[in-house]
Amino acid sequence: MRASKHTAICIVLAAVALSSSLFFDRVDRDVIVVTYEPLVQSAPTMTHAERANRIRSAILALAEKHRTYGDRERLRQLADTIYHESRAEALDPLLVAAIISMESSFRPAVVSEAGAIGLMQLRPFVAQDVAERHDLLWSGDITLVEPNQNVRLGVRYYRELVDRFQGDERLALIAYNRGPTRLRHQMRNSGAEVASSYAENVLRLYQQLCEDCGLLQA
């Protein structure tokens, strides 16, 4: 087991800094230890089970809001997949749900003009590389239309970006959106922080999900 590199996520939202409320330790998928970092303004105390239920419910509600994916039971299964796969990679499930919402509006078969496919909008050559390195199923492009497999691959790819950018999840989000090579090039040329409405929108939605769960004080 290695300690999570998950760090506080901060962006300016009406001059208020947003901090991540959940910190996860990545371990074997069958045995997962969860630790929580206190908020600057601490949220009400709740049990681990209550937190887990609130997070799953928030993901389910977000998916239902888009009304683009199956019946409630299938959505519930998807929410569970997002929760467990995120925890397995030491990521906050609510942040992953926010990424999915921004990327695809929870549409499992959507294909972008750039050829990115599915819930987490993965390009096939990227997804295949992730699948091979993590020993995950890959049956060609059709793999990315299967929601659970798309999430498994997308979560691991995002985890790699978080690690590559030394735990800076804002940069990881920009890299997810633009590609890590392009972002590195922009960072070298700009000499300043790279602006990204995509990252800000994801983090704004993430903050709202945390508040809806009672994990942040509004």
C-alpha cells in the first residue's frame, strides 16, 4: 500500500478556496482503508457508512439528472462502480462523477469529434494503453461503450495524471481535457499558471456535490 498523493484542491470561487474533503489510501481492491482530512470549516461528524451512502446517493442523483442512461437499477450499479473504482485508486468518487458529468453528461455511447468514447470520453489508443498496463479487459473500441469498463479505464488514466503532476488535481484535470503533452508544452511556454474553464467547471460541480452530501459547509 502506498499513501495517497491526493492533495487539497483549491480554486477561487467567489474568493473562497475549495478544499477536498475526502482522502483515500489506495490498497488492494478487496481491502480498502479510508481516511478523512478535516475541512477548514469542518462538516458535521458522520460514520463511514453514512458518508458512503451519501456519496453513492449524490452520484445516483447526478446521473438521474441527465436522464440519459438506463433505468434506476442500472444507474445504481453505475454509481457503485464509480464509488468502488475511485476508492481503489485513491480518488474522490464525487470528483470522478463530476468529470463524467462534464465529459459525457452520463451518456455511455457518445463519441466526440476527436474520437473519444463513452462516459469518461477516452480515446481508444489511450484506453488500450491503460488497459494493457493495468491488465484490464480490452476488446477494441467497443470496450469503451460498456459503462463499467469505461469507468475502470478512465479512473486509472486520471490517477496516472494525478501522479504525473505530483498530486495537483487541477493540473491533472487540465491534462485530462487537453492531453498531458500539450499541457506540459503550454506550461513551459506560458511561464505562469495555465487557465482552464474546464477544470474550474469540474471543481465547481465537485464542490456542489460535496455540499449536497453535507461534506462541506455551504
